[in-house]
Amino acid sequence: MLDKFLLKKSEPALPNSLLNRLKEARKKPMPNHVAIIMDGNGRWAKQRNLPRVAGHHEGMKTVHKITRFANELGVKVLTLYAFSTENWKRPKFEVDFLMKLPGEYLTTYLPELIEKNVKVEMIGDFEALPKHTQQAIENARKATEQNDGLVLNFALNYGSRLELVNVVKHISELAVAQQIAPEDINEAFVESCLMTSHLPELDLLIRTSGEVRLSNFMLWQLAYAELAFTNVYWPDYNEACLLEAIEDFQTRNRRFGSLG
Ligand code: V07
């Protein structure tokens, strides 16, 4: 009788064909750092005559599915664009709903993230988030800071131009205080001022839902990343979709500007 409350919600097992492809992919060079623009939640909902927020909620479930699979693939860092600095312009109702998702996500999934050795991190303007959102994230950060498996990095209230403006401000303050000279400023130095300075180089960017643009996401970090676009709406994105993007990545010849 109590079983159905005590048992974990069981998810369908992955088909053997997919598990075999996963095994093969693991033998080849894996992107260390994958970032995803999780687009198409609103359109997914509209297609079903549901409110936009139903799409966001379904998208949250996809976050977990994809996090778990990225972990199994051996990806080191998964950066997910959850909320941009521009998203504040959406209706208040929608923004309020979105700001509750980190709390809901972590209430549901934090135990499994801990069990799977996942480390939760965030990039973006943390201070401008509602207090309850800050608390949920801070709690997850603390609870997972000792973990050394997959880094699940949420870009929340993040914008790349704002990030770069803050780097320029920081460097000019150092210069005014005569702590650095112009000749000390190089790519490595700028890199060290970014919110991603502690993370490995971005290897692969995926954007769902058919839009082919970067939308102010990780512009510096994308310099040599491979790009993958799919028409699939984020709530429909699944393990097979991610595996396909990884397999495609593994066929590419990355030259970083040289002839290789
Ligand atoms: C959000 C679900 C995914 C699709 C894109 C928009 C809606 C998970 C989080 C989250 C964030 C931080 C954290 C834990 C979970 C989230 C927002 C929106 C704002 F520590 N999904 N998700 N945050 N969506």
C-alpha cells in the first residue's frame, strides 16, 4: 500500500540500441563542456493549447532527463540557458512562474543529483534573483560542492554582453588602481575574469526549436565551439537527440583556426 509513495517514480529504461550507441560514443573524444539554449517551450505548449508555463514546466523535466544522460556520457560540464537578462521583459506572471522552477526542480531532483555525484553551479547575476530562488540555488550549491562528477551549470539571469561589460569594468578598475598595466591584458587575462573561468573550454553549443542565433549567450566562450541546431522543441528533446548531437560532434575535425 505504501509502496507507491516509497518507491522512486520509475522512468522507462533506455532501449538497448541507444545504450549500445552510448557505449560506442564513450570510446571517442567526448565534448568536455556542452551548453544548451533550451528553446521552444512556449511553442510546444501552444501546439497543445496549453498555457506557456505548462511548456516551461515540461521543459524542467527534460532538464533532468538530459542531465542524467550527459552524466552517463561522461560530459564534464553541462551549461543550460534557463533565464536571460532579457527575460525580465516577459509578463510578470510568467517571470514569477519561472523563478519558482529552480526551487521546484531542486525539491524534486536534488537527492538524485547528490546520489549521482553532480555538482550544481550557476552563472549570471545571482543578486538580482528573488530571495526564494537564491535560497534554493544556494542550498543546492552547498549540498553538492564536494561532488566531483558532472557540473550542472545553470545560466540564470545571464547575458553575455553584460558579462563582458563587467569584465571591462573590473579590468579598468584594476588599471586605475595601477594593479595592472595595459600590456598585462591578453586573452588569458580576459578569460580569467569571465564567470566561466573555472570551467573547461566550451566545446559544443546546442540550440533547440529551429532558431539559428546565439541570443547573447556565451559569445566569448563560443569562439571555437561546434554548433548544433535542431528543430525539436525543448520539452520533446531526449537522450536520442543529445546522443545524435554528440555523435555528429565526434565526426567533426576541430582545427581551432589551424590546418590540423
Ligand atoms: C527553467 C525549464 C527548462 C526550460 C527553459 C525555461 C524554463 C530548471 C531550472 C533550474 C535553475 C537553477 C537551478 C535548478 C534548476 C530552471 C528556470 C527555468 C528559471 F539551480 N529548469 N528551469 N530555471 N525552465
